[in-house]
Amino acid sequence: MSATASGGGLDSVEAVARALDEHDYLADEGLATVVFLALRMQRPLLLEGAAGVGKTEVAKALAAITGGELLRLQCYEGIDRSQVLYEWDHARQLLHLRTAEAAGRVVAEGAEAVESELYTERFLLRRPLLQAIEATDGPPPVLLIDEIDRADDEFEAFLLEILSDWSVTIPELGTRRAVVPPIVILTSNRTRDVHDALKRRCLYHWVDHPDPERELAILRRRVPGTPDALARQVAAATHELRQIGLYKPPGVAEAIDWAGALTALGRSELDAATVDATLGAVVKYREDAERVHRHGFAALLGPEASTAPTAPAAPSAPAAPGDGGVAGAPGGTGSPDGPS
């Protein structure tokens, strides 16, 4: 068993699920199991799923549970090894040369002696991968490699090499090896397929949108000031939005934002006017907003909800679970409670 799994008390699937729950991440058995196995087997964990379903939050929760430092590596097109491993601080190196020259050291000691000082620890800028490899004190760090699908093939090949032996050679300083491998979470929104070689190195789990009841539990946890009836309507309406073919269906992150926005406005339940006014909290593309308007707000609110603005003296009835065939619909296997 890994030191993390035993020392952190994460010695069973149930213990992992409890620990995640204590840090406001509601994981189902499938996700809790694969997290436990990643800790026990010291294997990287690749989480795939739509944006906003809570993949990134797994790494944040694990860092909070284990006490390890969270090292985040945000991938993007064109990222290269120098931006994730290490760089030399050229500005400080140049300043050091000018200072040595002004002090007469170049003449007194020779240019080679001064130049040899440029490639030492003091001028080394450590990026997330090198920080993860060099970590020695305390719990292993949690290395989050976010949105790996945005990087290119060359970066994937480099990353696979690092994940294989957790060592890197700096020509001027020698080889650095990890004493204890970090906890590694990779995420992908599946804008492209991750290569099979990298997938084989990792454990894998698909994080799906939660069903309305689990999403309701997440909203209660993450936006505690939301009235229960409103939280149920938001969970049901968000689930319905995912069924109508939007270009970017809302994730749990958007549901949380929507509930927070409605609570900030002092709303106690949804009506058509409120949905229209706050649609930008949950739908982020113009084309999707137009599709929602064509679909009609009544379908989001349930057959018994009023489509007219709610008057303070006569509020419309909240949508109960199952209204319109939404709240009781089955969902996926994932159980996120935050952004991707």
C-alpha cells in the first residue's frame, strides 16, 4: 500500500468516499473505487468527461485530504517541456553578469568562472513537473495535469516518458529522481482522443453528468443558502437543458453558478421571466440560448409551473422531482460537485 493510502487513512473504497464527502465532493462508488486504486497502486488517474462535470475538483479534494501540495499544470496548444519542467532565469543571469562585470570579477577571475555560476540552483525556475519530482518533505504532492487533450502529440510523448520513471536530467545539474511518486490526476474534455500509450499508463474513469437527485445534493452542499424548492427546480431544469442538443450542455459548475445567481437575486423558485433573465449563468453560447428559447421555458419548469413572471403575492408552485419527466430521469456514473 502506498504511504498516501495508508498514512492518510484512505485504506478502503468506503474511506475514500467518506473523505471526499467531508471535503464536499460527492463521489459514487465507481469514482471512489478508481481513486482508491490510483492511490493504492501509485498509478496516474485519467478522468475524461464534458467540461464542468467536476474532474478538476477531484485533484483539489485529494490535495485537501492528503495535505499534499496541489501542483497544477494547465495544458494548451503549443505547450512544451520548458514550460512544464524547468527554465533558466535569463533576466537574473544577465543581471548577475553585469554585476560581476561592474565589480571587476570578469577581469580578476576570468569569464569562464563567472559564466559557470549562471547554471546553478539559484537561477533555476522549477515548473510543476520538476516540483513534483523534487518534492521530499511531507505528503506527496498532487499533480493536476489539466485538459491534456489540448496539448499536442509531442507533449504527450514527453509526458509519457516522465510518468514512466519520474526522473529528469538537467544537463548542467544532473539527474533528479522522485523519492515518492506524486499523486497524478489527468483530465480531458475529449476535444480529441488521448493516445493509447498514455491511457495504458493510467487508470481511467469517465465522469458523467450526475442525475437530478445527486445534482440536488451537490447544490445543497455547494450553495447552502438556496431554498430547497429552488434547488430542486435548478437541478431538474439543468438536467432538461442537457437533453435538448445544446452545443455546450451545462455542467455541474453552471448549475452551481445558476443556483448562486438565483439565491443572490433573492428568488425562492423559478418562473419563465427569471429563467430568461438569468439564462446567461447556465448557457454560455448565443446559439444555445436561442435553442432554449425555441424549446420553451415551460419544458424547463415542468408542466405545472407557470410561464408568467411570478408575482410576489402569488408565486408559482415549485417543480417537484419528476415533473416533466426530468428530476427522476436516470443520469451518468460521475458525481462531481465543481468545475471541470
